[in-house]
Amino acid sequence: MMKSQKYTFRVRYHETDKMQYMHHSNYAKHFENARIEWLRDVDISYKEMEDNGIMLPVVNLTTDFKRPAKYDDLLTVKTALKQVPNVKIIFTYHVYNQQQELLAIGETTLVFVDMKKNKPIRCPKHILDLILTS
């Protein structure tokens, strides 16, 4: 079974709207932070991937909002893979507040791309090995 990882942050004032709820656009930013930490936790670095000519652009992002996150809430994003990656890698996110109430469920689909050819490629073996052994 592939691992899940938790990323915790506090909702900052500048991330909120007039109602002091975290603005919906900020979920994507925190999903990215959570995803980068998930990858780092299995010893995969975005920087090293890009240095080796591989990028991971987001091709799909969905968010299902259940309850609002509020200014100064301490939130936890639980990140996991939906399936074993091939050309695509799909992450799921569950966002909880400090009372463990589910606030949002998200999903991002990213594609492995050869930066020189600007073409999709299968997940490189060394990356897949790191994911599967985590």
C-alpha cells in the first residue's frame, strides 16, 4: 500500500475573503505544497526531476468543498496517491480542521513530460521504485 502524508498549515489573513473564510483559490496552492511534501517524503525532488528533464504539469484539479476553513484555523491536508502512476500521477487530498472536521476533498492529475521533447512519458522507473517502496 502506498503511503499517505500529512501537511499542516494555519489559514493566514491574506488567504481569506470578506467573510474570513479561506478563499477557494488558495486550496490549489496548499494542494501543491502538500504534494511537494509527499514527494519529498518518498525522496523525490521536483528540482531534481526538472534538472533531469522531467516536469509534472497539472492537467486536472477538482475540489469538493464541505465546510469553510476560517482565518487562523489550523488545517491538515492528508495526501495520497489514487493509483500506481503511469503517464499520469493522481493525488487525492482530504482537508481537515483542528476539530478533525472534513472541510474539502481534492484531486490533482499531473502528467510526466519530457522537457526536451515536450511530450508525455511514462513514470521513470527510479521514481516509480521510490513510490512503490515507500
